[in-house]
Amino acid sequence: MPFNKKSDTSLVVLTGIFTASLIAANLLGSRLLTVFGVTVSVGIFVFPFAFLTADIITEIFGKSTAL
């Protein structure tokens, strides 16, 4: 399916990044890492990318598209 607008392509790319970061956060969530003496899940380092891309999609394309 060809895309007619550049914004359609950027929406698909941003949605792909969002989906990939959510999957990565869930897969890496069970891994533990010790940082400065504190044991944390590796998923907390990946999840901000999901939040950031969701926020970008909402700001650029609007709330109706993001839902």
C-alpha cells in the first residue's frame, strides 16, 4: 500500500518505534542489573522511548490519531 503523504510515512515509522520499544521493555523487564548498588530492571531504560514516541505522535498528529 503506497503512502500518499510524508506524514503518513512518519506516522508508520513512529508507530513502529513505539511498538518495538514496548516489546523490548516487556522482554527485557525480567532482566536485572545492578547500578550504583541498586538492582533495577533493564526494562526501565527502554520504556522511556515508548513514552517519548507516544508523546511525539500525540503532539504532531493529534489525540484522535494517537488513540
